[in-house]
Amino acid sequence: MTALSLDADRLAVGPAEGIRRRATPGQRVRSFAGIALAAALLGIGLPAVTGVAWSATGQAIAAVPVRWLAGLVVLWMLGLLVNTLVLRASLPTLTSRRALTLSLTGSAVANVMPLGGAAGIALNYRMLRSWGYSRSHVATYTVVSNIWDVLGKLVLVAVVLPWVALAGSAVLGHVATTALVLAVGAAVVLGLAVAALASQAIGTRLATLAEQAVARILQLVGSSRRPSFREQVAAAQQQTRGVVRRGWAQASVGVTGYILMLFALLWASLYVAGVSVPLVAIVAAFALDRLFTLGGITPGGAGLVELGIATVLLAAGGDPLAVTAGILLYRTLTFAMEIPVGGVWLAVWEWRRGRSSRALAAGSVGGAL
């Protein structure tokens, strides 16, 4: 449900042409390992941590009244609509419908495919190009939307941590170190990205270092190519500054509203499942949820998010069965639901695009005749 479901792969946005390159064998192995890890954490790890069998969890979810489930779906949909404010601020001429298309289809691909982050970017790239946007517009959109996404998560953590610290370290349990590492890592990457865009000297230096690193890698594999990133960084700096200057307020409102809607969805999911824990525990669990989606270790943080939230809520005294059911309700909407909805949306987009292409081709033939 994020702009581009940002992860480690997605933040490293290079030249637009590079988005379409095929994955290396090492990247494929890492991606499949991430999917296998997510399956293991969900299928084996979550029941082991909570002590609740999947059959019991299914019965607890089935007992939730339909009206409450409908309310959760409405919250999820409202969150998607609020999130389009960030995407439209990142590309001012983008319509709400197209922003929603990018969000849902990109997330659907990222949540199921190997190298999901790169695949989501490639899909969004193809869509934006088909709508007439230039490569530089696509690159600026990707950078700005992802910077605001990461910035929103880091600000959330900065606000939450003092509250959690005052409430006692037991709320975070054994996941505090992991959360701190993710937060620091994300802050460093974000700082480098912002510095490269804000300062011409820093941008040129980072681009030069990237050129040298890539050149060495290419040399090792027997290629004589010499990549050049400096001109692209300079162009991205100018265009990104203009977009940020015009759209920072809208993007900030959008990311704040989106975070609030997601928190409301988590709280409501736990409430309808019967979880009774202090509010600070839910806030801490939500902050972990946002951080674990940054890691890029598993698609959408699958497995890691569920275990992190469960650890915090169980440490706060939550009932294991209710906690498990509430977590799965929340993740069904913020992760699993995006797969079929985004998949159908993508199929419709492909069908409409194909129909338009055939109609255009027919018209060209008719005019020639």
C-alpha cells in the first residue's frame, strides 16, 4: 500500500534503463530465499511464538461479524485513497485513478514475485511511459514518493520511541535491536539520497563513486563498459527540487494521513479480534510494522512483520489467540488483499491497453487504405 512498496531494492533507483535489466543469478537466489523465509516464518514461526494452531486462528477470524470485516475493508480503501496524495505530489499531472493503479498493481507484483521491488518498479515504469511520461519524470516520481515514504516511517519511529521508552522496555521485548538497526540503516540511506539531490557536490561525488564501483564489477565479469551517472544525477537534482518545492505540503499531508489510516486499521483489527493491551503497545507494534516493511528481506516484510507485532503484543499481555487473529486480519488487508485486487486491476489495465493499441492500429490501416 505504499507508493512503491519501498524496500532496499527500490531505494537504489539508478538510470531508468537499468530498471528493465534482467536479474542476476545472485539476485534471483536472494529473492527466492526471501520468499522461502517468509513462508517459514508465517507457517512455522508464528504458531511457535504464539502457541496457537492455524485451525484455531481460522475459527477465531471466522467468528468476527461481517459488519466489522466490512468496516475494516472500508478503512483499507480510505488508506489507499489518502496515499494517492503522495503519488500525485510526486508527479503533479498524475490523476487519482492512475495513482491508485500504480499503487495497487505495483504492490501486487512486489508481494508475490521474486525480486518484487524491482518488478514493481519495472511495472510502474512501463505504465508511466505508456501514459506519455518521460524517463526523467518517472525517475523523479520514484525518488520523491519513496523519500516521503521512508521519511514518514522514520518520523513515526522518532515520535514513538520516547513514549515506548517511558512505558518500559518490556513493550518491545527482543525486537528492539532489530528495530534500531533498521531505523539507522533507513536513516543513512535516506540521508544519502537527500544529500545527493540537495547538494551538487555531494551528488557528483556519490555518482562518481557509483561509477567506479560499477566499473570494477563490470571489469570482473569481462565487460569494458564504463557507466556514467553524473549527468543523470544532475538532471534528477534539478527536476526533483522543483517537484519537492511545489508538492512537499501535499506529500506531507498524504503520508501523515496514510500512516494514521494504517494505525487505525491495525487498532480496529486487534479490537474486533478481542485484543486488550495498553495503547502504547499497539503504537510500538505499529512502528515495528512500518520499519520491517523497509527491510526488503522478505516481500512486504511478510513473516517479519507478523512475528514482530506478535512479540510486542504478547509481551504486553495480549491473549495469544486474539493477537494472532488480529494480526492476520490486519495483514490480510495490508498485504494479502493487494495481491488479488492489484492482479485484477493489472489484468484490466492490460486488456484496455491492448484494446486501445488494436483500435489505433486498425485506424491507421483504415486511413492508409
